Amino acid sequence: MFKKIVYTLVILYVMLIAALTLFQEKLIFLPSKLPAEYVYQFSEPFEEINLETKDGALLNAIHFKSQNPKGVILYFHGNAGDLSRWGEITSSFTKYNWDVLVMDYRSYGKSTGKISESALYEDAQLFYDYISKRYKENEIILYGRSLGTAFATKLAAENNPNLLLLETPFYNLTSVAKKRFPIFPVEYLIKYEFKSNEYIKKVNCKTVIFHGTDDNVVPYNSGKKLFELASPAGGKHFVTIKRGGHNNLSNFTSYKKELERLLK
């Protein structure tokens, strides 16, 4: 009887490992789709753009315009939703007189193409190159939120923006997965590593990290560990949002005041 129970548990464990391996993209990426003819409606002036990648994917983005822009915020959103939602969130930055460009990742919204870690990094650089032709690098702010912090951090490491802002970032994706699935050998299973801990060491611009103490998606200590590796060369600052969660930092006065200070 005991052997049978053990055998059953082993089989179940192996099946769960197989499921994690096969379906990990569905755990990491939670896109919602929009029809190609979908018409965006936002209160702030904007331009819809589409950039084609080397492998033929078409990436959809919204470029919000302010009246007297100081520069542009290139914003990389979280792992769920599409631009119909993220456009509403990012358009508010224009009140600080910054233009904003926010893209949808492959398979999100109107964007097409197959997801891979290397392709996502290349897509991020494609948009950085796009705005670099329209703004000076010292007028570019990179803003990453949750999953998007991986792309913003790598771009900051390989380019020369004015400022890197990270909201609820993770040390790397493997560390988050190990926290969530502690009984599995995730370091051998995961296909997407997003090693922000390696890239942040190479960032030379000022870096500011926002993280809530009650974040139940990306632990507060994950953001803290990442901050400790950030180079002090351009200056760095960690903003602790007491009782802040993963998706509600904009509700807190401490977040709003610091963001206003940075952007004004």
C-alpha cells in the first residue's frame, strides 16, 4: 500500500513537472487580443504606430503627445492585458509634459509574432531605435512595470537613456518561479530567465525602483536584491511603498510624490 502511494505521488510529481515545462508560457504571458480594426479611444492626443520586425512580426504601439514635451517615456507594461488598458494607465504621464510611447508585446492586442526571450529583447531595442530618431537620448526615460522591467533594464544597460524607472521589478524570473513553485527544479525547467540581475550592473544612468511591501506577485525582497546590484555611477534610489501591492502603487501618495518629483 505504501509503495503504491509513493508510486502515485512520483507519477503525479512528474506530470506536474511536464505541465510546468509545456505550459510555462501560459503562466508567464497573459495576453488579451484586439481585432486589427479596433479603434483606440483615449482622452490624450495620440498616434497609433506599427513597427515591423526582422522576422515579419507587426508590433502595435501608442504614442501619446503632450503640448510642450521635455522628452519621451518609453514604457514597458506588465504581463497581462493590451493597449486598450495600458494606454489609459500611461497616458497620465503626459500631465508632467512628457510624451509616452507604449507597445504591445508579440501576441498582445494587435501585435503579432511568436514570443521568445530573445525576440522580446530585440523588439524593445527596435522601439528604442525608433524614438532615438525623434528624441535625444538624454530626453529618454525608460519605464518598466513588472514583466516590463526586464526589457527596460536591458535597454538601459545597452543604451544611454536619461533615467531608468522600475515598478515592482524582479531579480530574475527564475528566482520568482522558485518562490512560487518551491518543490520543483524550476532552474532546469524555465525557458525565460530575464536576468535583470545581470543587466542592471551595466546601467550607467540614474535608476529608481518602486516596490510595495505587500506585493504578493513579486516579493519586495526581489526588488531590494536587484537594487543592491545597481551601479551607483548615475545615482540610484529605492522607494518603499508601505502596504503597497503589485498593481496598486499609483494609489499611494508616496509613489505619486516621488514620480512627480522625478518627472517635473
